[in-house]
Amino acid sequence: MLNSPQTAYNGAATQGRIFLIMTDSAKLPKIVILGTGGTIVSSGDDPLMLTGYRIKGLNVETLLCAVPELQYFARIEAHQIANIDSSSMTFSIWLELGRAIEKAAADPDTAGIVVTHGTDTMEETAWFTHLTAKTQKPIVFTGAMRPATALSADGPLNLLNAVRIAADPKAAGRGVLVALNDVILSARDAMKISPTNAAAFGPNVQGPLGLIAGAEILWLGLSVLRRPFPFPSLLPWRFLASTSFTLMLTTTA
Ligand code: ASP
């Protein structure tokens, strides 16, 4: 039997770290959410403002407050890595995110990791993470196409589903996943195919790895094996900016 939705936050964002600790939830898997910004934490002037919105006062903490149902599926620990429109994503944030993922994954108590990210460059960050993360634990990228203030905002359910996927032992070992609008894609294959539709991501070639169907997560396929690159100590800045790195991103794994 599930507890009634009572969400306890032990404080607001403190030193970039937020905890969401649920009563009687010790049996639930621990999922670490790493927030980087994007439409999922953006605000418009009114519920019909579906373009031209901005990141204003919202962040990963307000996202958690919007989805108290997370407590039914996981113990959540959330960190704010950045709070930017993903068109402003930088190599520096990629590295910080990579370190945060490695740190979270190294904790034996962590079952999986969710990254919230703007959709403009989600496929690039997810691909970088797919190439560099060493852990076999699930890493799920999600975001939204409608701002948090929109009529029928898609962010809350996308986040809930991403947490459910990250908490599913069957998600392990599949490489980085991109999950929005009930579809689970490999980061190897995820491509943004619409600038406005909630079904913004499609597979380039191989089709979805899985689907959310109501209360079920249906796994359909496997990702090919990853060959993680050394990270972060052996990835110097000049190499990141180099043509060979760009080529490597486009030709390997
Ligand atoms: N401009 C936003 C971003 O990439 C778009 C989105 O999240 O859907 O941050």
C-alpha cells in the first residue's frame, strides 16, 4: 500500500544540494536527479505561452515540488548542476555533469540517475555521457517541450517516467537513455525531430528501446555495447575543442 503523498524537504537548495526524503521509503530505490535547466523549468507569462518562455525562478527543487508522486517510486536526491537554456550548454558543464554522474553512481545506494536538460542540445549531452560514463547503472535524460507554467505541461510526467525508468533494474547496462513523451530511446540514436511537438524526439535508425504504457515499462530492445572513453582526467580541454574529438563523437560507439 502506498503512503499518502507527504513530501518532506529538509530545506531549500543548500549549497546546490536538495534532498527529498520520504517517510517509510527505505525500501524504495534511490534515484539521483541532476538538473541543468531547459523548458522543464521555464516559465511563460500565462498558460497559453508555449513559445518565448524563459527560465525565471524555477529550478530542480520546484520541479520536485510539482511532482510529489515521485515518492511512490523512489527516494530522491536532487542536485542543481546548472540552470540554463541548453542552447547555452558548455563543455565545462558537460564535465561537471559527468563528474556528478560518476559520484552519484559510485554510491552503492544509488539505483539510477536522471538528468533534466533542455531539449535543444539534449542529444549532444546525452551522447557525450553515453560515450564517457563508466557506470552500468541507468542514466536517463528527460526534459519538456512545454514550460512548467503551460496548460498541459509535459515536464512533470516526463520526470516521473524518467525516475521510474531509472529505478527499473532492466534499464541497467543499456547505455544512456533519452525518455520523453512515453518513448525510451538510446542516446546513441536519439534525435530531436520537432521544435514544438511533445513528441520531440525520434530514433534515427534503430527504433525505441522501450515504451511507457500506463503503469508498465515495456522494454523492446537493447543498445549496442558502449566503449567508454577515459573521463574526466584524460580529457583535456584542448582535446574537447579539437576536430578529432568532434570526429570521435560522430564516428564511434
Ligand atoms: N530552449 C530550450 C532548451 O533547450 C528548449 C527545451 O528545453 O525544450 O533549453
